[in-house]
Amino acid sequence: MLRKLSLAVAVSCASNAMAWAAEAPLSTRTDLVSVYQEAVDNNADLAAARAQYGAQKEVVPQARAGLLPNLSGGAEVADVRTSIDQPSAIANRSAHSYQATLAQPLFRADRWFQYQAAKDVNEQAALQLSATEQNLILQTAESYFNVLRSQDNLASTKAEEAAFKRQLDQSNERFDVGLSDKTDVLQSQASYDTARANRIVAQRQVDDAFQALITLTNRQYNSIQGIVHTLPILPPAPNDAKSWVDTAARQNLNLLASNYAVSSAEQTLKQRKAGHLPTLDAVAKYEKGDNDALGFANPNSFGAPYGGNVEQSTLGLQLNIPIYSGGLTSSQVRESYSRLDQTEQQREALRRQVVENTRNLHRAVNTDVEQVQARRQSIISNQSAVEATEIGYQVGTRNIVDVLDAQRQLYTSVRNYNNTRYDYILDNLRLKQAAGTLNPGDLEDLRRYLKADYNPDKDFLPPDLASAAEAQLRARP
């Protein structure tokens, strides 16, 4: 009786003989949204970005302070020694005084433009923080689905190893009864050894993927929920690249932040130019102290100056007209022109990059949609080819190399299918990030298609593939 090597048999062998880890209880399996919440609470990069924004937003009150009144006070205690040659006389007194000064800027164009620039810097910093928060959504999804990708890759690699082990056993049996030569055994042994080495590497990749998830959230994970194969694979909506580009031009957070960077540079240029303008302040001053401290000694009665306290109040306007500062202001204006040009060019470069990324990701999602279906059909066709090649080998019309190549091609198609599936999910999220619409609700939408009892060794393939391959094999003459 002929024995067929089906994918279902290989998967069963892999699941039973080489389970890569003990199954975690369903209650301990973490889902995508929970991982994201852990990342929001514990991610070091996000915490650093929030601290940076907390520092940057202080530029607004600091700049505004230059437009508000400034009040200062002071005190002075000194020993005053006065001498006059004619007639020879020396007077020693202990002097003390107190003063308070209030200054209110009336015309400070440079400080006004500095304040406007600071407000733009604050808006830019807020958008950059939002971009970091949005990027964390994508980082979480990438880390999460990379774990699932590596688990599915390990599952298919284990199934491939089990298939080659089964083929090796068959080759040994045929060699023992004289139905094949030693070459078949050696070919099967080489394929099995290669598959075993690949399985060891795949196991390490699973551990690496979990480590990346731990680094992102600072939490340990034993098992996570997998994505079901019934996830709808649909083109982007709307399926029009120009609509996505227009949305990105309006909502891409980094692009919006660059607009404020340009505005801030424009205000800074105005501030530097205002360095040529006069300044006007209202100044009020109050002083109280003894006569010696305030310098009101009576020259006509030097021998017996007035020793009581003196009060003095001053209220006036202070005008300052800059004339020449060694070329400093002119140099700062030239620098600001260059900084503004630099910022505008950086914004244009970013705009072009956003347009490119948006268009490329729109094409990528559409390609992924077609690829998922094509890769799925490829598994069915390759599984049928393995069955047919195995039958041919049993009756002598195919050799062992044909069987091994067919099996190898089957598991390559399996891995390609799963990789394309996860590429579709992540490219969708990347497209939304480029357009500026990515939000935690997108992860909530994906959570609906997570499977709490997902077992990579059994669920890395759609459950109907085996029957589809058998139907295809029967349909052919």
C-alpha cells in the first residue's frame, strides 16, 4: 500500500514529537492591546520623549518673562571713610541702604518675536511627542507580530524537519529491502540534517523576538495570542493613492511639526532683525538709606554731615538705541537667514519622503492582498505536488531528489504565506502612520481577530488547506 506524505501528517508529527514549549494557560496569554498598554506605561523611549517635551515647553514662559515686569531688590552695608586735604579732616561712618527697582518693557520687538518663536517651538515639540506616541503603536505591532511570525516560521521548520525525518525512515526501509540504493539514504539524511539545523536557528529567532517585546515593555511574556486565518485581507480604503497622499499632507505628524519649525525660524529671523531697533522701558526705583550710603552729603557742612535716613523715589522712561555692537547683530541676521533656508529645505525633503512612503505603502498593501491569496494557493499546489511526487517515487517514476525538492518547496511556500500575511498587517499600519491616522483603535480592531488558544504548531496554516490540496489532487487526471 502506498504511503503519502501530506502536510497534515508532517504537522501532526512536529506537534507531537517536537513541541517547542509547554502550552501556557489561556488566561496568561497576552493580547496585542495589553502589550501596547504595557509599552505606554513602561517604554523608556516614550518616557524620555515626554520628559523632553516637559523641558521644551518651558521655552514659552521663559520667553514671555521678557515681556513682563521685572522687580528686584537689594541692600548694601558699607564703611565710608572720607578725607579732605584742606582743612585736614577725616570722617568715618557706617553706611547702609535698601533699594527696589521695577522695570516694565514698553517696546521690545526682539523679545516679542522671541516669544512668538517659543510658541511655535512648543507646538512643534507637542507634535513630535505625538509622533513618538504614534510610532509606539507601530513598534508594538511590529514586535508583537514578529513574535508570531517567528513562531509560525519555527512551526513550519519543525514540520519540515518531521517530513524529512519521515522520508529518511522510508529511505532506510527501502534500502533494507533492496528497493533503493545508498544514495537515497544519504540524500534524505542530508536534507534532514539541514532541516534540523534550520529548526535550531528558528528557535533562537523566537527567543530573540520575545526579547524584543520584553525590551519594548519591560515585561516578561511566556505566550501571546495569535492571529486567525479568517482576518479579512482587503485593499486599503479608499483604494486611491492620491487620497492617502492628500491625507498625509494634512495630518502626518512629522510634517506638521516641520511646519512649526519653519514658522519658528521665521520668528527667530524677525527677532534678530529687531536687534537694530531701539528699546523702551518704564523704570520705577525706590531707595532708602543713610546719607552716606546714598551720596547726599552736604559739602557745606562736611564736618557734621546729616546722618539721618534718606528716601528717594524715581519714575521714568529708559530709551536705548543700539548704534554699533561690533557686527554681532548683522551676523546673527545672516545666520538666521541660513537657518530658515535650512529648515525650509528640510521640510521639503520630509514632504517628498512622506509622499514617497505613502505611495509605496499603498502599493505594498495592494500587493500584499494579491500575494496572500497567491501564496495560499501556492501551498495547495505544492502540497499536491508533494503527494504526486511521493506516489511517483513509490512506483519508480520519480527519484528521491524530486521528492526532497518538492517537500522543500512546500515548506518554503508555507513560510512565504505567513510572512506575507504579517506583512499585510504591518504595511496597513505603516500606511496609516504615514497618513497620520494611526491610533490605538487600529490595534483594537486587530484584537478581534486574535485567537486565545492559538497554537503555532497546529495553527500556522489555514485549517482547510489539507482538504483543498486533496481536492486539487483528485481533480487532476
